[in-house]
Amino acid sequence: MRKLYKLLAIVLASVALTSCFKDPGTDILWNGLEVEINEANLPGGVQAAFTKTSSTQEDTYEIQINLVGKPQTFPVVVNFDADATSTAIAGTHYLLPAKSVTIPAGQNVVKVPIKVLTGNLPVETNAQVTASPNIQVLLLAITSADRANPSVNYSKLRIRLRAR
């Protein structure tokens, strides 16, 4: 019975002592405000692969833009464009419906649709999958943002457009 009391005393003492620790998750360590492309942390970018069924086929691929920081009381306008090093050609391989998007007040995320003109992409054969000249690369970059800075590391995304 004494062992039970000792064990109970140890458990109660450890609960009582640890309940007084400050929660480290409530401290604000950074007060900055940046915008980033969610998938930009992937080293090789992303792959948008579609099954081609016609020469007029259009598909939509969405990317996510994040506001890094606490939700703001004002909307944040993010401007982006295709980088000049892209091999994908605007109007031939893809269309950007807009070159800016607004992250609403109180939100931290917004989706950006990219229209992929799958009908204009060459179809890959099995032999071409590893090193295909038919893959068009769209390098999308955040160029600026109102009241926020583009992330130094995560403001560019490489999107490989493929048709099978």
C-alpha cells in the first residue's frame, strides 16, 4: 500500500510541477509579412500532367499563394508573372487569367488558376518520359506585393506541363 501512495505522490507532484510551465507556442517570434508560393519548397518544382484527348483541350492547374504572418485586417494584392526563362509560351501552352490576385483581409491563402492548353502540348511516348523535350516548363514568379515582401526563397515555382 505504501508503494501505491508513493507512486501516487510522484505522479501528482510531476503533474503539479509541469502544469506551471509557460506554453512556448504562444510567443510571437517574427513580426514580418511575406508572400510565397506554397509548392515552391519542392526542389524540382511540380508537374502538371494531363491526358490529352483533343487538340482543343484546356485544363486548369491551381497553385496556392500563402501570406506568411498573422492574418491582416486589410487585403494583400500579390503580383506575379512568367519568368523569361520559361520554355512554355503564353497563349500556346498556358494562359494566366490574371497577373495579380488578392488575399482577402483575415485570410492567409488564395488559389491561382492557370489554364493549361493541353491540346497544344506534344504527347510523350514511354521512351521520352525520363528526358523529354516535349515537357514545357513554366517558371512562375511573384514580382511584388502590396504591404508585404515576396519570400526570398519561395517566390518562384517551376511547373512542368506534360501531356500523355
